[in-house]
Amino acid sequence: MATATTRSGAHATSHLARRFAAAAESIADAFRLWRRRARERAELERWEDRDLRDAGLSRAVVHNELAKPFWRG
């Protein structure tokens, strides 16, 4: 009976470890996405009007994008 309990406990611990690892990876993914958005928006802020026109963007669109918090896509 102790062996079954130990296996069950080990299985539960292993399951919990996998869930924790998956949650940690999801959090890390979110941080990487937020960092990328912040970098891209900072780069967009440096673009000249000519560059914006070439990309088909207006200053108004850029202004709206820069006003977003980093966690919003």
C-alpha cells in the first residue's frame, strides 16, 4: 500500500512540476512579447515621415500605437 501511495504522490508531484513549468514558460513568453512590443514601438517612434509614408502609415496611426501600453497588442 505504501508503494502505491508513493507512486501516486510522485505522479502528483510530477504533474504539478509540469504545470508549474508550463505556467512559467507562459509567463516568460508574455514578457518576451511585451519586450518586443516596447522595442518595436520605440523604433516606430524614431521613423521619419518619409519612412512612414513608404510603409503606408500616418503620424496619427503611429501616435495611437505609441499610446498603447506594452501589454496591449
